[in-house]
Amino acid sequence: MTQVAFHFNAPDKLAYVCRLVRKATRQEARVTVTGDADTLLRLDRQLWALAPSDFVGHCLGDADEEILRASPTVLVQDPRTSPNRDVLVNLGNVLPEGFAQYARVVEVVSQADEDDRKRARERWRGYAALGYDIVRHDLVLKESAG
């Protein structure tokens, strides 16, 4: 069964996703990030702006099929179209279609955006209603402990 984790209290969601994706790909996980087109374009720009030592190989979902298959990270609006199935990072507002095809799903939740937090609670309830056990990672507690 797919593992579902919520990472709460991200001060900057996209910066956090950059670090998360970098860590996952360094562990040789193949990652898909899903969300709306604008969010994915902003994430794409942030990934390209990382320092050379932090480079994350990635492409947008409209890339050639060969590039999609070779890319360790794919940014797509519909996660069912990604060839990568290890980790799905959801930046969308609803449960992503086809999430059960992935080994892990990570939901990243903003620290300050109350609408984002409300939608995350709705997604949490959705996963729970489908019988998924959910792991909760509070990034504020993690920072204070580290």
C-alpha cells in the first residue's frame, strides 16, 4: 500500500520541495511532482536556480518521451502520465489522480497560508477515508530539535 506523509509548516513550500526532491534523487528515488501549471513552472525555475552542487535533474511533463523516461524528477499536472513511480510530491489542492500507483506520496503544507492548511486537512481526511495510514512530519518541531 502507498505510504502517505504530510510535511507540515513549510515556511516556503517550493524551497522545501527543492530540498526534498534533491534528497530523494540523491537516494536514487524517481520523483514526480504534481500541481497546477503555474506552481510547476515556478518550481522548475527554482530547481534551475539551485547551486551547481545541488543540481536536480528534472523536466516538465511536456518534454519528449525519451527525456521523461531519463529524468529522475518529472513535473506534471497529471501524475498518471509520469513514468516515475517511487515518490509523488503533491502541490495540488486535491488528492492526485492515480496516487495509489506510487510507493510514497508526500503532501507539503504551508506554515502561514491558512487556505493551504485547510485544503491539506481535506486531503488528509480523503486519504484516511480510503484507509491509508498517514505519517505526520512537523517541520517546525524538526527544526527546533535539529
